Amino acid sequence: MDVVDCSSLGEIRKNIDSIDMEIVSLLVKRGKYVQQAAKFKSDYSNIEDKKRVDDIIDKVTNYSRELNFDPTVIGKIYSFLIEVYIQFEKKKFLNP
């Protein structure tokens, strides 16, 4: 992972803006897979899978540790992210 030492707040913001564009692209891609998942759920109650959510949080927090970053931050971000995608999937399930 390449993180350069920046010499100004402007340079930091430029790098963050660039990363944000990558993140949005990946979030859209993830969302499109979530949208597809709704087609494979036989029942509305199957959309929320606590075990799957727990597995995802475990994976990303462990990866965060490997990258020497606070796993609590990543866990909170992913918990919120997954909740938003669950609501999105429910909407797609009801309105295909």
C-alpha cells in the first residue's frame, strides 16, 4: 500500500479526493452484486444473514490488523456499510 508523505494539506486533500473516487467506484460495484443477490433470495427474511455479516466484519477487521490499522474503525465503517446495503437489497427484493 503506497501512502506518500505529503508536504501540504492541499496535497493530502488531493490524495484523499483521488482515493474517494476509487472507493465510490468499488461501492457501486459492490452494490451491483448486492442487487443481484436479491434475485437469489427466496424470502424477504433471508436478506439479513447475521452469520454472513459477522464473517465479513471478522475478515475486514483482521485484514485491517494485517495492514496495521485500527480494526475498530474498519469494523464500524463496514457495519454501517453492510446495513445500508441490506436496506438496498430489501428494496430491490420488493421492487425487482
